[in-house]
Amino acid sequence: MRIHLKTLGCRLNEAELETWSREFQARGFRITGQAEEADLLVVNTCAVTQEAVRKSRKLMSRSGRLNPNARLVVSGCYASLEPDQAMKMEGVDLLVDNRDKARLVEIVSDKLDLKLMPEAAMEAEAGGILARGRQRAFIKVQDGCRYRCTFCIVTLARGEERSRPIEDIVDEINRLQGEGIQEVVITGVHIGGYGADIDTNLVQLIEAILADTEIPRLRIGSIEPWDLQAGFWDLFENPRLMPHLHLPLQSGADSVLRRMARRCRSDEYRALIIQAREKLEAFNVTTDIIVGFPGESEAEWQQTLEFVEEIGFGHLHIFAYSPRQGTKAAGLPDPVSRELKRQRSEALHQLGEKMKRQTLEDYLGKTLPILVEGSVERGFGGYTPNYLRVEIDSATDSELVNRIVPVKLTALTDDGSALVGSVV
């Protein structure tokens, strides 16, 4: 039995795919990267925007066309929000709701009568992350979100918050390190809410990972700025916790943030960044900005531009607002025209590129430890501890892949989007 796994969307979906891959292999099934040769196709869908819904439906249809003889299983946010619509699509044999994702392999095996083949069961490393050319593992620590930002559909799709026990997470990281993984990223829908349902918290989780594993590099995925608890910045005294955070801002105008039902205002966000930079000289912050939220005036837009420039982000993820059916924001008055959203997005993009270049230039001449990724065919690269992209001299020995090595940063790429360096 050959199984092809495909996902769209967030790092959480990626983490879930890795888990399914290991569990299918433990039952004796083989993972294949080719949909055409698979006996079973599993698609993990996304619904964060209407465009994500369109792409999810396209991926489901394409999977069925590539291999009409394979059985097709769908899960994820689109499938969970629109189950009737998803099941009507040609070729879909089974839908697994987000609430049952943790048992997807068990459910699929039972519902589709997939026979266990223990004699063919594979060790995880035989078909693991490294075998597929990736050096960074995503670890799902929780699911669901208690908040209801007016633009977000994911909280409806993912449901109530559910945290994994610390021991399970530590065991998974230790197993991955045993397979050769050197860097893990903890991820979830609402990472900052980790542990509220099991009488613990994110700080205690990170302390446990740093104490009970020897993973060389630990990163934290996207986390809401209002969730940073007492003692959080002290965690970075351990050099194995990488000095980078993705803190979604969404807007620099407090009036827009209120319409979004965000729980952090601009002055609070500013104070967090000042605190972080006082504690961590190399701290890099990246963020999300939504352009053209309903009612966004010219004055509010200028506040966003000015605030973004003041903070000086290392990278911006820019989203032109589009109404998402089922969210409160979809019913708000005074929509911003498509052309104005395009103009504002372009202006923000230019500012983002300027800030990124300024950030990168600060590191020219320095030597930093880089986890080498890539191959001879694609070229070598990696990231600094604070998550700045580095392209490494293509003459680098391929034996250095998945090793952490000192790289001297000597230039920027022609487009100014990354650093260039050579292994020392």
C-alpha cells in the first residue's frame, strides 16, 4: 500500500502531515512522493482565505485526476468547514474532521479497511524528514483557539483549544533528534495558549524542552503578542532557543485593531519589542499585516506605515484583505476597493524590502552558525539563529548538509533578499 500525502497552508498542517507519515509507516505502508503511483491520497486542506479554499478544491480535483484509481481522503480546515461541499467533489472517499485529525490514520485504516502489514513496517528514519530533503521539523503542541478575531475563520475550523502533554512533546523531539534532526519549530493555532487546558503553560513547555532534550536549535512559531508571559524573555538566555519571533501585528492603527477584535494595541506592541531588544541584541521580529481591512481610512493606513517603519521588521507577510464567509468582518461596512488595496500593498511591500535590506546589512562581515540545507542541484543555504536567510557558496561540500557550521557573511544577493556567505 503506497500513500501520497499533500498539504496546503500553515506549519501546523505540515506538522500533522509528518505525524501521519510516521503512523502510516508504522502500520507497514509506504509513503511516496508521486501521486500517480499511490494507492491512497490524503489531502490536508486550508481555509484561511477564499483563495486558500479555491486552492484546496483545486488540489483535491487535481489529485483525483492524476490518479483516479487511488482512494482519496480529505481533512483540514476547508473540509471541516464545508464537509457536504467537500464530499460532493468527484473522487472523495472519506472526510476526517479536524476534531479527529489526531486519529486520522486509525480512522482511515478502519473506514477504508486497510490491513495492517507489520512485517513491512518501517523505522521512522527510513522515510522521515531528512529523506525528503528537509532539515527542520515542525512539532504540533496544541490545536484550536479561544479568541475570535473578526477576520479569522480558523478558530471555527479548528475548535476549542487542546494541548499535548509536555512529556509527549519532549519524547517526540528526542526521537526526531535521534533520527538526525537538529532544529525543531513548535507550532499550533494558538501557541501562547498552550497548557491552559492541562494546567501548564508555554514557558514551562520551553523550559522542559531545553532541560530534557539536547536538540541544538529550538524555534517558536507564530505567537500572538498578548500571550508573552512573565519570564518569557529570560528563556532566551539559553542559546539553543533561537532569537526570532513572528508576532502578528495586522495593523498599526488602534482603531483598525479594535474592529479586528485584536487584544494588543500599538503602544503595547511597541513596549514588547523594546523589551525584547533590550534583552536580546540580535532579536529579529517578523509580522503579518492585513491591508485594506473594511473601513481602513487613509489616516489609518498612514498610521500603519509609520508604525511598521518605526518598529523595523526583518520581514513582512502582507495580506490584502478579502472577505471570508462566516467571519464577522465579512459583514462590516465600507469595503476598501481592490485598486486601493493593490496600491497600499505595493507601498508596504517596498517598505518591507527596504527594512529587510537594512536588517541584512547589519550582519555583513559577521560569522554566524548556520544549519546547512539544500543540495548540489538546488544550491546550499540556511538560516542564522535569528532567522535571516543565507545562501552559501555553491562549492560547499554536500557532506555539510544538516550540520551546523560557521559561515562568514560577506554580501547580499542581487535582489537584496538574503545574505551570502562562505563556510569558515
